[in-house]
Amino acid sequence: MIASIAARLVGVVLALGAMIGAAQADQLADIKAKGVLVVGTKADYPPFGFRDASGGVIGIEPDLGAEIAKRLGVKLELVPVVSSNRMQFLQQGKIDLMIATMSDTPDRRKVVGFIEPLYYASGVAILANKKANIKTAADLKGKPVCAIQGAFYNNDLQSKYTGQDLIAFKAVAEAQQALLDGRCVGFVYDDAVLFWQKNSDEKRWAEFECLQLNEWPIVPWGIAVKLEERDGAWGKLVSETVTDWLKSGKLLEIEKKWVGSNSKWLVDASAKAKQ
């Protein structure tokens, strides 16, 4: 009797394993069958993902999505996402792949399948009104600070430094306008976008300065698939693609195209991949 029950349990486990394996394989097959790869990218985060004059989404990460679509021999469809919905879109099947400036954190690894190797990295900075005299995060105590919903550093920023609720927005443009309107003394966000925007539009930001907040370390970003697909055929293909980009210099090439130079983190990651 016990042996019979054990045998049945083994059979159930094996069947579930086969079903999971099939589901993992199906994602890649489904993309090829429909002939379209749906990629979630930012549309408000230059130079990684932003809209051109015609409304199309362009930048580093749309280029990366195009490279994967080309590798698969399918068309590319871009779906704009923001920090507060990008993981949900992936879980809900609204997108096949997420390339959306997402920092790699332990909590997020419980929700989505981060692809290794990681492909980029950034720290945290503040675009602050010069009159506020902000030099470190400690200077934000009791001051109104703008932020983006879903940023991993928001909890620490609020609990350890501002001591009050953040003025959080879904989109970068909204936070920037609030800063310009004087609703907050500074906008805390990823250094990659804040320094780029300050340098690319000096006139608009003449009364503001961009400062690195060293209270937070440089954190790598990851491309993501559904958690259950990370170790399947789809996740493995994306992993192989990112590895090829690092070894061939493709990531360095695309970064230089949009930024004008290469970051130390990416130079080091590319060199390591070749070893």
C-alpha cells in the first residue's frame, strides 16, 4: 500500500516536472509561432528608452530588444512600462521580456527571472535646487523630495533620510515638472538618467545641480523573463545572447551610440566575459 502511494507520488512529481518543462519550452516556441517578440521598455528614461519626435520609443534598450528579435527572426513590438508596473506586465504575460532599467535586488528575484549575466549598472543621484544646498542624503531631513514609484531605494530614502513621505510619481516627466514647479527640493533617481538629462539640457536645469548619493552603492541591472522561464529554453537563449553581447562588444557599441562614451562597469563586465 505504502509502496503504491509512493509510486503514485513519484509519478505525479514527474508529470508536474514534465508539464513545467513543456511550459518553459512553449514560451520560446510561442514567440516564434506568432512571429513577434513583445518587449517591455521604459519610454521616459533617456537615453535607455524614450520617445522620439514621432512618438516612437528609441534608445539603448529598444536597440537591445531589436537585437534579440533579429536573433529569433521575428518582429519586435515595444510596450512602454514604468517602475511600478513592469514586473506585473511580465507576470501577466503582457510582455515576453523586460529590458527596463531594473536593478537586481533579492526581493525582485523572488518575483521575476533575472537573466545572467547582468547587462548594465547604475547608482543613485539627486537633481537638486542649488538653493537647497543638498550635499548628501542626510541633508534631505524634513524636506520634500520627489521620486519614482517602485524604485528600490525609496523605502530607505524615506525612513532613514527624509523622515516623511516622498512625493512619488509614475513617470520621470511628472517628477521633473514637480521639481521645476518647486514642489520638492530635489528629484532622487538613477544616476544614469539624471546626469544625462542635466548634461543634455543645461539651460533647463541651470538652477539645479546633479549629485551622486553615495549612501547607495552601484547596483547592476538585469533583463528579466517570467520566474518560471528563467531556467527554461527562453531564459537560456536570452542568457546566451547577453553573454554574446558582452564578449563581442555589442553592448559597448550600443552604449557608445547613445551615451557617447562607455561606463567603467560595462567595460569591466565585457572584459570579464572574454576571460
